[in-house]
Amino acid sequence: MIQSNINYIVIDDDPINNMICRKIIKLTIPDTNVDTFIQPEKGLDHILSAYSKADAPNAILFLDINMPTLTGWEVMERFKDFPEEVKQHITIYILSSSVDLQDREKAENDPYVKDYIIKPLSQAKLRDINNGTYKI
């Protein structure tokens, strides 16, 4: 059984991908909260405000790499400066169409990135993430 007490955040400049992610998440976990952002800055603002309290829910962030205003890597740099009480609530997965080995290595070496997922998100991948069994 997948936990519904975890929120989901998608930061991707592609509204179609955000719609697909929302649909996959809601089909798999109907009673969960999903926030999508096409502007990375707004996504960061949301994380900072919504997850700064000790009793804030935990969330999984699906983060794209290639975006025009802030790349996923720039988002990660800003996230690293967030207070610990925010960071402890967020589990980050890179969700990208990039198959560049340098991107994968960078994700593997980032202590805040849990894993690297090749788009598109699927119900099977989401179930594996929630069960702790996701493997690239």
C-alpha cells in the first residue's frame, strides 16, 4: 500500500510533463497532494514556505534538469542553502529525459538527490519509489 501522507512536487518547465506526472501520481495515490511548477523559482518558494515547520508533511520532489530560467542543478544549489528543517522533509528525484552520463554522475554524487529517473514517470516507477525498491 502506497502512503498517501506524502506530498508530491514536480518542477519542470514542460506543462505537458507536469500534467502527465500529476495524472500518474493521482491515479496511483488518489488522495495525495500534488503541486506542479513550470517556474523553478516558484517551486523553490513553495518548498521554503510549505515545508519550514517541524510538523510539515514529507514530500517527494521530481526535478527536471534542463529548464530555461534555472536548471535543475541551480535549483539544487539553492536548495542546499535552505534550513535543515525544510530539507529534512524533502526527498529529491531527478526526473529528466537526459541520458547524459555526466548528469547521472552529478546526481549520484549529490547528497540531496535520492535517485535519477528517466522520463516519463510511470505508475510502476512511482510504486517502486514508494516501496524503496526503485532501480534505474
